[in-house]
Amino acid sequence: MTTLLIKNIHTLVTMDAARRELRHAAIFIRDNVIEQVGTLEAMPPMAADEVLDLGDRHIVLPGLVNTHHHFFQTLTRVIPAAQDCSLFNWLETLYPLWSKLNAESIHVSAQMAAAELMLSGCTTASDHLYLFPNDCTLDAEIAAIAEMGLRFHASRGSMSVGVSKGGLPPDALVEQESDILKDSQRLIEQYHDNARHGMLRITLAPCSPFSVSPDLLRESAAMARAYPGVRLHTHLAENKADVAYSLNKFGLIPGDFAESVGWLGEDVWHAHCVQLSDDSIGKFARTGTGVAHCPCSNMRLASGIAPIRKMLDRGVPVGLGVDGSASNDGSNLLQEARMAFLLARVRDCDATAMTAREILEVATLGGARVLGRDDIGAIAPGMSADFIAVDIDRHSFAGAHHDLVAALVFCSIDSVDYSFVNGKKVVDRGQLTAVDLTALVQKHNRIARQLVNSQS
């Protein structure tokens, strides 16, 4: 067994049941679990195998949780033909590029996305990989993230309804539903770890109502619910065209369609929900169905602003997602929290619509709830040792020391100095510990160039 002591924390944001914010604090960890939390004065002197003295100049908070992403899209950021498209046109423009993906590009793009997330404070991420051309597998992404040390919810996405059957994706990118279900079962039985503090869990995630059949949604739900802790995820009500497709194809608005195929419940979360009706928000609240709020992507694709204040007030679980890195076009979770905070105020033309502490709670405890976890999102005894530290002497905190917690959101803080996941240091003084970032960027850019040039 190993122990770790983090001491001389200037401000500790616990997100515990009392939402304590402690000055001059410390955290004691045994193996991968937090054992003691408190002020230096209140905690007894203790020895540890490793000690990190933060010198009374860092704010520490729980690691942020990313609830929606498409890692592979780091390879196709800012594609000129897709820069000024709304959702459906954007997808149609990029599908041909994505058809050239292979296992190597899945591995490298996953590590690039993880690097960005981790440097911006993310310690747990869910990714939605929904296309599998050539030799692409979810296994390649799982292996890549294991090397990075990020806590991971891997979503086995899928597309089964191509253009010839009234769907959006090209026929060459869809799979047979029997193959999708067979591979989904294999992945669950090979990888899913539902134990407390588990580092890898599997989600079943048919891509969207406009790319899979109602039968696949129903059968995926039945399969997921046959295994403890396997959750369900898809895109829903992302923009007005999405709502129009649902009405035209199924005769139902998106929330009612989700209900009709068994996709409401505490084990389900939907991405975006920008155009979710008030009645559907009520259904989400009553059933505990979660939402991944992706503000930057929603702005980039002109989808609108999700009504998360209304959702939160009615008890809907809400977490943050950076979404795909070709519709954001970044993976910075701290900045996503800031944007969500600002947009909530803009949407309601109300400066009281969202506070800094509320959005930090969405980014931590909210994301944990959406992913069905009670072991992350707070710094308290018995919780997983996932936390981040930010140096308060950086220039972006200048003049803001009277409320450092709020400054994390109000000010433009884009990176962390330390990050621990499962008790292991994954960011050390602003640098990743698992990979050479310069070499990763170079390799990633080479593959991105090859991918884009293959279409010319």
C-alpha cells in the first residue's frame, strides 16, 4: 500500500455534502482513495510515502468530468468546407474524411484529445466513437487512453441507417445491427469494470435517431440493462433540423421518441438537448435522465443555447461536454465551464441565472451523476483520488484573490498545474507525465495531413 499527502493547499474546494471551502488544507490518500481531508490545524501530523507541498499558493478542486466527446475529430479541426455549416451539412461534409480513419489514427487522436482534456483539468472522460471504417475498433481507443492515465467511459457508438434507408450517413459507413450488438456484448464482457473506483466502463451509444433504427435503440437498451453499471448514451434534440427529422420520421418530438424506445431513465444520458421541449424536460426530471451540455459546439454549429438553468431547477442531471473537436474546435474543459456559465446568463438575459460555484458543481458532481458515479466529483473520505491544482500566482488570477473559487470561472484559466487520477500524478507542473506532448503533436499533425490529403 502507498500513501500520498498533499499539504499547504491555499484553498481546497471539496464539493462535499457541506460544499466546504477550506483554507490552509491538506488531503491524505491511501492507494487510490482519499482517506482524510481537512485544515492543517485539524489534521494530525502524518507521514506519507510521497508528499507534495503546494506552498500555500494553489487552489485545489475535484477533477472535472467530461460527459461527451468524439476524440477522433481532433484530426479534422477547422476543415475549410465545414467551417460555416450547421449540424447536418457539417456531418455530410466530414463523413468522407472520417471514412479514411484507421486504428493508428484512432489511437493518436484519442491521446491528443486526452492530453488537451487533462491539461485543462479533466480527470474522467466519456468518449463516443460511432464509426468503424477499415481496421478501427474501440479497443484501439481504450488502449490509447489507458496509456494516458485518464479515467475513461468508452462508448460503443454505431450507425446502421444510411442514406439509402433515409438516414444521414453514407451507406459505406454504417454497420449491420447484428454485428453492432455482437461487438457491444464483447466489449462489455471484456472491459467493463463496475467496481467502485473503476478506471474503465463501457457505454452503449447508438449515434443518433437519424443514423440508427428504433430497433437498435431498443435492443441496445435491453443489452445494457442486463449488465450492472452499463449505461446508454446518444445525441438528442441537438438543433431544429434534428427535431424536424424526428417529427417527419417517427411522428414524435425527440423527447417523446426517446421515451418510446425506452431511452429515459437514470442509466441514460443524452448529448446537447438544445431544443428539448418543456414537457420533455419534465420527463427527464421525473426519470433521472441526464444531459451532456456542450455550449461551444452548440454555438459553433449555430444549434442554439440549451436551457440548462431550467433543467437544473427541475432536477435534471446535467454535466458538461466539450463535444467533438471538429465542432468546438478544442477540448478545454475549464473553458467549456466558463462558456456554459456565461451562456446561461445570456440565454435568460439575467446575471443571476448561473453562479460560478453552480457551474463548477455541474462540471464535477453534475458530470459524476450523469455518468452514474458516486466515487468521483468531490474531495472527501472514501472518494477516488481525482483532483487538480491551479497556481494562484499566475497572471490570470491577478486582482482576483478575494474570491479564488469564482475566479476559476470568471477569469480565463485554461490549464492546471497538477492533476491526480486514481491517486497517480498525470500532470506535474503543467506537463503531462505519460507522453511527450511535442512528439504527440507532430505525429498527430502528420496523420491529419495524410487524412485530409487523401481527399484531394
